[in-house]
Amino acid sequence: MLTQSLEFAPERDAEFFAAVPAAPAVFLLRARDPNAEPYASKTANLRRRLQRLLAVPGAQSKKLNLRELVVNAEFTPTGSDFESGFLLYRLLRANFPKTYATRMRLRFAPLVKLHLDNRYPRASITTRLNLRGRSLYFGPFPSRAAAEKFANDSLDFFKMRRCVEDLNPDPAFPGCIYSEMKMCLAPCFKGCSDQEYSAEVNRVQAYFDSAGHSLVREIAAQRDQASAGLQFEDAAAHHARLDKLKPLLAQLPEIVHRIDRLRGLMVQPSAVPGCVALFRIDGARLFGPLSFAIQSEEHTKSQSMESRVQEALAGLPQNSAGSALELMEHLALLRRWYYRSSRVGEIFFADGTGELPMRRVVRGIARVYRGERPEPQNQPTQGKITAN
């Protein structure tokens, strides 16, 4: 998995340390005993880290020293902390299948789940994915509290149920506070037909699918229709609903998508001179890194940067089948990077047709390569929503 390998012999340690780059890397140390557990980690300076682990220890030193145990070092230089973390995740997953999640301290991303397998669908907050059913998932959110706030504030605009029980509609059931306040269609006591409730669920799904834009269009059309009919009080009420909705959508992070439609491109600095590292995001799964050269080869100089990027991305795997656990882990890594207060690299999301904003991508590649600040993105307000 790692790209370079060096044998280690204590009597030739100076030669070994000279061959190791003093640069960020992910590495794995293999022991002389084939049954012994390897040592894997990431570091900002590989030479210094290996000297600490493999050099002659001081007489009174209590630091970990593997000099007499290690026979081989494998490593891959990296250009960013995200690349280091992702490569380390893959390395630990391959070598420590039972403990890698604990070693990586992975925290699964909070998601809004739309329970479409239920006879009377509802929404809830979860960190677990089940790819076998019809349920849809939206996220990732920075925290459970942020996901709950967005879901609750959003459902105030609809009449889908908030209760969590499996319903057996009974006309004698008294209902709940939401039905009393006319904020629920009350399928629990047959306050609506199944077709009416299904139509309301479809509105909720369209809302989450479109990041709220379907409801903006719906309310704006109702306001314009009321205004054209000289029903000014109704028009004012619709306008007030829009004023309440827009701040809610304005603080929705750009990364929040329906999980199976979360596609994009992450650009990171590369350890390879003259290159950036590209990570493809397809169905919320991460593929890469791919080294992309800023300057094209002589025979491809007639190509535009956009076409070169698209050609390079075509060489990465498409959305391949994987377990729900692996998908949750990729989401956890993506969420960890995206919601940092200060992050390196840029990310660009595909539109509803799956197309990337290639002009923005090309400008972003140039900024990452030059080490410039990224373009502003729709991030939650500091202090209101934070990652845990």
C-alpha cells in the first residue's frame, strides 16, 4: 500500500536515516518477528520521527525505542494533513481490522434520516447508515445538536409527524400537541388520508433533496399568486414564511447533501513537486489521492486545464459497492476535515446533474498550488454550530 520501502539494520542506521526524507509522511515499521504487530503512524517529519524510534537510545531514556525489533520501514510522503489521515486510515484498516477505528478516533457524522420504510414516514437524527432499505440520509452535519436544530426548524414548515412510534391509526386516539397546533396531519387518529400524508412526505423529501430550494419556490409562487389575486394579507403571510425560512437555509453548510448524491472534488497540496493531490467524492465515498501536474506534458499542451482535470478524474474508480460501515468512516473523515476552523485545501460539489463547477475547480487548483486562501464557502456561523 505504501510507495517506498527501506531495510533497516542498526549497524547502518546513518545510511538509513540519510535516505529517509525530512518531510510529512505515513509510515509502517515491520518487525523481524513475522508474527509481531507492525507500528503505523503519520508524522510531520519522517526522518526526525524515525530517528526518535530507531536511533541508539539514551542511557536513562524511557521513550519507546524499536531499534532492535524493526527490519523494514515502508512510507509514503504526503502533502497535507488530510492526505496523511486518509492514507493512515487505509493503512490501519488493512493491518488492524479490529482496532483501526479506535486508533483513528473516528466519530461518525450526524445525519438526518427520512424513514421511508415506515408506513407513515418520519425524520430522525442518526449516525448509522442502513443501505438495504428505502430510507434516505442527509448530511453530514458538524454535530448532533446542529442536525437536530436544522431538522426541527425545517419540519416547522411541514405537517409530517414528529412522534417516533409505529402508528396504528385509531379515530379514538386523542392526538398530541402538534396535531392540536395544526402542525401535523395527525395520521395517528386518521386526521388525513394515506394519500395526503404521502404527499406531505414527498414535499419534505423534495425540501431535503434540494437543500430547501423547493420550499422557497413553493412559498414564493403562493405569495405571487396571492398578490396577483389582491389577497394582500395572505401574500404578507407567505412573505413572512419566506423571511423565516431564508436564515435557516443560509446557515446550512454547503457539504450537506443527500448522501447517495454527495459528489465532488477535493484539492489538496501534494508532496510531488509541481502537482496537487485530487480526491474524488462519489456517493460520499473518497477515492484518491491522484497527483495532478499543474504543467501539462509537451504533447498535451493544446488541452485546456478543465479537460485535463476531467481526464485525470476519469482514471479514478467510480462509486463502487462498499459496506455501510466503510461509507460511515469516509463520511467521518470528510466531516472532520470540512468543519475544521482552519483547513488546508478546497472542495467543490457537483450540481444536481453530477457535473462539477470546472471553472471554479481550475481556479481552486491554482490557489491550492500557490498556497493561497480558499474562496469563501457557506459555513455555519462560528459559535452557533461546531463539530464535536
